[in-house]
Amino acid sequence: MKSLTTLIISTFLFIQYSQSQSLELELYANGLNGPVSIKHAGEDKLYIVEQSGYIKIINSNGTIEATPFLDIDNIVINTGFERGLLGLAFHPDYSTNGYFFVNYINNSGNTVISRFTRQASNPLIADVNSEFNIISINQPYSNHNGGDLAFGSDGYLYIATGDGGSGGDPDNYSQNTQSLLGKLLRLDIDTTTETHNYSIPSDNPFIGDTTVRDEIWAYGLRNPWKFSFDRLNGDIWIADVGQNDYEEINHVTAIEASTGLNYGWRCYEGNLPYNTNGCSTPSSYTFPVEGYNHFGDGESKCSITGGYRYRGTEFPNIYGYYFFADYCSEEIGYLAFDEAINMWTKTLQDFNGNWSSFGEDVNGELYVADPTSGSIYKITDTSLSINDNTYSTISIYPNPSNNYLSINFGSVDTNNISDKISIFDLQGKLTKSIQRNSDIIQTINISELSNGIYILKITGPNSKQYINKLVKI
């Protein structure tokens, strides 16, 4: 489990970057109390974290289980806007071992990462007495606690911590690599040591550097309230809440992330200097790929809520978009990659809600939580869905392929030679483009492609499309 696993891509993959979409929110469930996190456990249920100390289960039909999955209200402090039960992550082998992990602020005001186990007799209820403390972190102030946690495809637990609070990081915890505050941590929670209820992965980037804590995967973060992994390629997306002016979105590939990055706070807020006393040159830091200003960027904004890159199948036109929201402006936005200019472009859309969290279901469909109304909404696209405008009879073989690939167009109009065949790598870069001929079965040469996973897309008139994974061996 501890080696990077082969990427498994769902049968149908969709990419479209250039067209602005019109989003809608479909009410999925309501009657919750302050939802702040949405996760799934490898099944068709959603698990909703309530800040006061509860985890509720939403069934696939939108009904809420009457009995909370977890109730730790008595050990959680939620006085103050940013404290409480904040994060949830299910063990990759949850179906077998029943382990899940939570991030909460205890009654002493400090961060606790603990493991709990579901009841053997009733998998819809956790054993409240099963708590196993993984790590605790002292908090000097009540705000900037981070709170999110997630498992990467490598099987390790990643934990986001804030800079400790107050304003402007007065104690410079974020740049202090002997502190666990203002960091993204990476732990092996399946192996304990004599001194800790976790161990350090052997490939953590700062092992052997006595000036940096071994637990640290990345640093220089202010308050990374939400982060996520791209389920397609393992890229990390971190939305970091700003100080006075700027909310930032950080995106790095899985390979880039493994080098131990410094995201720049408190030296920089976004791309601009904030407090550069004792800081290095700008080239030492990793700057955001996008973000927005509190003022002068449409409606007044204050706090970013990071989401996920959409990898579901119901709404092909938003495939690959990264979603985020602002708590104050109530806008929900997305980033779409524009190949023509090789940049991410940002779109914001007005809604009504103080968005605290996004979540993926087991199929990659996206949801968003409004703690003010206690509601969970599903994100939908008002344009064509998967069944409205796709080719359904095309097949490709062999797959995996070596040097040649055959595309059987079946009942698709064989005279329609205007169809275009495109092959993209996992970063969305076009690697090969072929014009369709009039054959029912068209063979294409892919020998020049490097071994790996690709996305094959066939587009025709009226936006007809077919998209599938392609494995080159």
C-alpha cells in the first residue's frame, strides 16, 4: 500500500476547458447543524462533519440517518468561529478495518488527530470509546487551525495545519520548520514507533535535515482550510485563506509536491510581499496558480473554501474544472485550463450560501455545504449531460495497446469524416491529433507515444463526443 499505485481511470473521461458553464445547485439534504466537511467511505453514502462534534450519514436518496455516526461533542470545543470538529478521512482499507480519522480542537483548545473504529455490530455507528490518538498540536491562538485531512494514493495521511492564529503570523510559525503549524504533514498511520503512534514515510522530503521536522511535507501556509487530491493523477490542490488582501489557490503535480515546497507565507500573501524580514529570494517559494482579491475583484470577498477537480461522469462539460467558493461573497467559482494560452482561467457565479466545504462522492460527483442553512447541495451543469450528446457505439481495442490502436465506430455514420481523434496526456496536453477516415474500423499508429496513461477523445459536429482512457504499453 505504501508505493504509488497505478492510476485507475474510470471508463469514460471528459475534458472541456474553454467553454464557460452555467452551474446550478440541486438540494441534496437539509436539517444538518453547521456542516463543515463532506466525505465518502467508498460507498454511495456521504458522511457529513458537523462542527459541534457530530458526524451524520446521508443515504443515496438524501435521507439522513437518525443516529449520528459519531458523537464526540463532549470532547470538542467549538467556541470561536474556527474551532470544533473540522476534518474526516477514511482509511483506504476502511471496508476491512473500519478505521477513520478525525481532526478536532479539544477542550484545551489544541488540535487532535485521532483514529476511531466503526462498531462491529452496526457499521453505521462508530465506537465512541475506540479513540486512538495519532498526534496532538498545541495551538497558541483560537483561529487558523486548518483542519482538513485526506489520504493520498500512496496510502499516507496528509494533515493541513494553520499558522497558529492571531494575525500576520506574529511568531512566524509558518516558516519555522521546527513547528508543525502552517504546514502540510504526511504520516504513516499504519506503523507506530516507540515514541509515536505513527511513523515517518521513508520518502518524506526533509528526512535527514535536522532543521526540519520529519513530519513536514510542505510549509509556508497560512490557513489551508481545505485541500484535495486530484483522483485522476494525484495532483495536490490547496486553497489557502489570505490575510488582508488575497485568497490563493495552489496547485502542484504529485512529483513537484514530493520535493518539499515552501508556499511563502508570511513572506508573501499571494504573489505580493507581506513581511519579508528574514525571507529568501522569491525563487525559493511556490506561488499560487490563481486566486482573487478581497476588493476590486467583483463582490467583496474574505475567505476561500477549496474544493476538488471534477472527475465525475454526469456532467462532461465541467470535467477537469477545479471548484472553489468564497464564504463572504457566497460565490462559487471554478478554474478551467485554457490550452490556447497555457493558463488557468477563473469564473465566479453568484449563489446564496456561506460555503464551508466541497465533497466528492464515490463516483466523483461534487457537493457543497452551507453551514448557515444546514444544507448539502449537489453541483450540476445546466448544459448537456453525458447521455444527451455522446457517441455510444464506439469501441477501442486493444487497450492496453502497444504500437497500434483500432477504433470501431460501429453504427456511427461512416461518412462523417469530419470527426477528429485527439489523444491527451494526464496533464491535458495534446500529444496526437488524427483526422477520421471513412473506415468503420480505423487503425492509428501510437508507437511514438511514451508508455503511460492517456485520454482519447473523438469529437464530431454539434459537439458530439466520445472519451475513454488509453493505456500505452
